[in-house]
Amino acid sequence: MKRWLGLGLVLALAGCKTLTGSDQESRAGARAAGAQAEAARTQGLAGEEGATLYEVQRGVSEDAGPGADAGALLQRRTLYFDFDSAQVRPEDVPVVQAHARYLVDHPQLQVTLEGHTDERGSREYNVALGEARAKAVARLLELNGVPARRIHVVSYGEEKPVALGHDETAWAKNRRVEIVYGR
């Protein structure tokens, strides 16, 4: 299950970034991706999966820019998801990376990732989807240096909505992972 979730996440993220520029720049990027794929393999990701995930993360980090305020990113403790998706949105990757840096700098802290869904779908399906969302965030934290033993994943499915209602506005607010710190 974990392998399929990870593969699905990588395949979904693969279409998020397109290469532009000269062939020489593309070749240089391919060489860098190869080196990073080797590093990713040592973290348990194989082949194209590791290289693609690294490229997506690197591209999003560059988009955040050097002036991205870590404090502002850390204030965001809720990540939202698209309907029926456990894919972390590209604009949320810098948020997860900021939390990872914070956790690495504060080794006494633990983090709980609480996965939530909207009301659509069966209870069992929603619990599994909430867990998949939380695990996707956990994997990004791990890839950014946070030891797995400090990350706890829980899924509430549809049981703890923040917005009541039966429309897309309410559903969008309920499809989330909340980052909760503890000791």
C-alpha cells in the first residue's frame, strides 16, 4: 500500500513542472537529477520515483524564492487537498519544508499529522484517504530530514469537519492535514 501511494504521489507530481530552456540546461538538470536519484535511493526511493520527487521538491523550493519567510510558512499548520487526492499541492511543499527545518532544529519535538476528508465517500474510504494524506505529508517531512520516529499519523476521515455544509466551499475546507506539535 505504501509503495503504491508513494508511486501515485510521484506520478501525480511528475506533471507539475515542465522543463524550459536550452538543451544544455536540460542536460545539466538531467545530470543533477541523476545524482539526486542516487541520494533518494539511499532513502528508500528507487529510480525514477526518487528523481522525480526530488525534482518537484527542488522546483517548488526555487519557486518559493530565497526571501520566503520561514516564520510565515510555519504559521500555516493546515494543508488542503483536492477532491479524492492525497497529493500535497506544489504550493504547500515549502510549508512542509519549513516545518521539517523547524523539527530538525528542535529535536525534542514530535509532530502529529491529522488527516481529514470531506463527507463524501464511505467511512472506511475516508479514513484510508485521510491516512494517505497524512502519510504523504509525513514522507515529505522524512525526505527533508525528520526521523520517522518523531512523526505520528492519524486519520479522522470525515469525523471532525471544520466547516459544516454540503457544498464545495465546505468540502474544500474539510479536505486537509493539520500539523500538531507536541513533546
